[in-house]
Amino acid sequence: MPNKYKINQIQIGNNTFQTIIATTSEGKLLHIPIDELNSDFQQFLKDVVDNGLTCVEGADVETEISYVDARKLEYPPLEEQLDQIYHSGIEAWRTDITKIKDKYPKSQVGVSSISPLPEWLIDLTSS
């Protein structure tokens, strides 16, 4: 069974760095710097050329915000909410707010998905 690799993104301040996490055929985890002189990185490049991109997975990225942040973005400004209560009553306001709360339930948390592979890696297999 060939090694499996995952691109890892690390955010330090305003800078994003990439490393590679490898799961070896023996089940060991290796953190590999992207460095041409590193022997593990050289093995990674060889495995990608030999096996294709199927042995690599992109980095995890957050694609969905928490329910608190999602609700905050959708709630009307407080002044509009008070105006609605004054003109239409508390039940009309409650109906509109409940729609937003139902749309973004408390069970919603930030969700991760997999980002596309970096261009430099795709270019490696097309040459």
C-alpha cells in the first residue's frame, strides 16, 4: 500500500504556510516540510509522479460559519426590528426572527471541507 498524503495549511499571523502530512504504509505519521532537500519531501514527489494525485488530499478548510455568526449576518439592524415591533406587533417580529433561527439551528457548527490541491502539485503531474 503506497503512502497517503494530506496537504496541511498553517496560518501564522497573515501568512499561510503549507506542509505535508504523510501516513506511511506502516501507519506512521510524518510532518514533511516543503523543501527540495528533505528526503521525505523527495519521496512525496516520487510517489505523486508514480501514483498520481490519488495519493494526495487537499487541506481542510472551514466552509460554513457557526450558527451565531450566521444569524448575526442575517438579523436586521436593531432599529428595524424595533420599528417592526411597533408597526406590526411582537408576533410578526417573532415570526421573522424564528425563520432565521430555524435556518441556522444551534446544532450548526463550523464545517470543514477539503480544498483543491495546490497548483504546484497539479503542475508536477502534468509535466
